[in-house]
Amino acid sequence: MPVPQGTAYGPVSAVAEWLRANDVDPDDVPIEGPIAIECDPLEGRSIRYAAMVRSNEGRILHDSQTDGPKVEERTAPLQVEPPANVQVTGSK
């Protein structure tokens, strides 16, 4: 199976590098996202993203309702702004 070179957010390598710079493991984020930057007046700016849920052994858990990987919403503080070739916008 070929490795995707791009995502809706930009080149895979650039998105992965940016996520790592913000202490997010890119291997946990589905290629289709979602990924958004949010701003909270009290908490500051953060990245809201979908993350695949893993077992204690590190295997991705299966979601029987969607027949895909089980995902959960997570947030991480925005420490590094996305570079120009990573197009992540604010969420509503």
C-alpha cells in the first residue's frame, strides 16, 4: 500500500514535523484529521485533533460502530505556529 504524500492540511512530512514540535505524536493522528487551532481567552491557543486510541500494547483499537480505528478528541497547547505549507485553521 503506497504511503500518502499529502493530507488536507499539507505535505505529510511537514504536518508530522509541526505536530511533533507541539508534542503531538503524528502516528496517533489519522491522515484525514481533523486538526484545528482554537483560541480560549483563559487557556490560550491550542490544537484540537482526533487521535487513534491504542491498547496498553500499542495496538490501535477498532471501533465496531465505524469499522475503523477508535478515535478520541484531544488537545495540546499550541507551542509552535504551523509553517506556511501546513494549512490548519481555527475551528468554530
